Amino acid sequence: MSALIRVFCVPIVLATIVVNTFALAGLLEGTGFANTDWRSPLSDLGDLYAEVAAAGFSIANVFVTGQLGIELPEWSMHAFVLYASTALAIAASGMGVTQRETFLGGLGAGSVSLSWPVSLWGFVTQAFRGRTVSTFARDHSVIFWLYLLTVAAGYGGARYLNANYLPDPAEAAWLGLLIA
């Protein structure tokens, strides 16, 4: 059973890395730290991300505006996507990589992984109070930091590829005219 779970976890984690690359770009752009003009084919993925995220954000914004009377800032959409996809990746990695006694134990560990900010605080508190680190805390802390490094490398790699190897839209238009 664990080999089957690992097979299903790998595409989930890879998809969340791609989603987090565009969410991080949107968050950095929305807060004024970066400006990225994605070139094709990255622009197509970015447009798909923007459409899906905007649809979910509009629903959440209508709900919050109706209930609390405040409007959510645009960057909060990207922050929520970063949180949700990171939680999903850590839960999937935890279920696919770490060893559990039973299948239900793996599902329980995965559900706790979805609340990683609270869990992270609990791990640190437990480590200081009890002077011990549980296997669950150790495994998920390693997964968390490896995942963050992977997302940062994915974002940096996409920016580098975009700036150095993908054709400028004006150049791509000229190439299209020359080929036709």
C-alpha cells in the first residue's frame, strides 16, 4: 500500500511546486518586491493559475465582504494559495515518505500536516519543554524545509529561464511571421 501512496504523492507535490512558483510570483508582485512578465510557455501556466486563483478569491472576497464588511487585499489570494498548496504538499509528502504503523496512522499524520503552522509551533514547544523531538516532528520539519527550498529553487529557476532563454513576445511574433 505504501508504494501506491508514494506513486500518487509525487505528482501532487510536483503540481504544488508549480502552483507555489506562480503564487510566490504573484505575492511578490502584489507587494511590490518583484515584477515578472512571464513569457510563453510560462505565461500560459501563469494565466491558468491566475484564472483559477481569481475565481476562488472572488468567492472568498464576496463572503468576507458580506460577513465582515471588509474587502480582502489582492495579495491575500496568493498568500492563501501558498499556504493551502504548501499544506497539501507537506501532507502528501508526510503520507508518502514517512513510515507509519498503519494506514490510518498515515492519514492521521497527513491531516495534522495540513495545519503545519500550528503544528510547527507545537513541535517547537514540545522540543523545548520535553527536550525531545518526536519522529513525526523531525520528519515533517525536514519535509517542510526541503519543500520550501524546492519552491524557492523552482521560482528562481523559472525567473532565470524566463529572463535568459524564453523569447521576448516581440521576437516570437517576428519568428512566427518568418516561419509562415
